Amino acid sequence: MISQAQARELVAFLSAKYKTTVVYPNDPARVIAQALLDSIAHAMPLFRDLANQLAVRVKRVSVTIPTPKGAMIAISENADENAETLAETGSHEHQHAVQENRVGAAQVIVDYLEPELRAQREAEAYSVSLAVRWFLTGNLPTIDDAVASLSSDTYLLPAEHIELARGILRSNLATMENGLCPPITVAVDVLEWLRSKHPDMLLAKVA
């Protein structure tokens, strides 16, 4: 079982690799994260509803905020209360950082306005969460919680795009059912980190 210290160690490893700034609930920089969300909502009216939804949920929903100097990841209070959840959430949010690195901070905000791209990117990040849960517990997860989260007001996704996300999640879960790591950047990173640093915590049988 992963401890809180080990979960933070994993998040720190990913943060160093992808040059992110990780903000925990009691960090003074939390104010900066909130200000960044507010500024994005103000500067991009089309993004305002999404940004506002994230801003009001920041206590229970972790957020990756794109900036020109790299992603800022605000870990929610809920995620920080449980070590396994922190490991899953920190990995999920770092997959969003990977996405930002692919296209740039400005473009990732613009792309997030397109529901199909939003569904694809969230499904990719939630697939990382499922993989990390599998690595740490040895039990194959279901996609139910991920789909429920994607169906919430946080993401403002139409039904057809939720189904698109479900298909991506189902495909990656099938990969896990076959004893393989999904070919997603941060899922591979976490598996390699566990194997090299904490092999005793890797409870899944992964080829």
C-alpha cells in the first residue's frame, strides 16, 4: 500500500520530469492558482463557463492550469486526503501537463473549448488514473467513476462526447485486462517509477 509520503514522492518525480508547479491545499501559491483561473475566464469569454466551473470546484476537483512557464497543478483537498487518490490524481493531472507540452499553453486552452478534444484529453488522463489504481491495488478498475466524473457539470460535455470518452477508457481498460500498460505517457512513467523505486508497491501483474 502506498503511503502519503510515497504518493507525494511520485508527484514530485512527475513534477520534476515535466517541469510543473504542484500546489497543495495549504500552500500559499494556492491563491496564485485561483487568480490564474480567474484571469483565464476573464480573458477568454468562451472559456468562462468551464473556468468558472473549475474555480468553484477547486476544493474537490484538482486542476491543471496552463501557463507560459509550464503547467501549474492545484491538488484538491479531497485528493490530498488519501494516498492512493493522490497518486492517481497527481498522475492524471500530469498527463494534462504532457498534453500542454505537446501543443503549448495557449493552444491547449483553445483546444479545450472543443468538446471532442476535451473528451479525448480527459479520457486519456482518466485512463492514467485507472492504470495507477491497477498498479497499486492489483485489481482491475471499472470505468464507472471516470464516466460519472466526465458526465458532471465540471466538464460540460454533450452525451455523444461522453460516449467517445467511454470508448477510449474501455479500450485502455482492455489493454490492462490483457496484462499490459496502456501506451499513455504518464502511465508508462508511473510503472517505470514503481519498478525502479518501489517494486513492492506494484501489485498488478504487468508484462
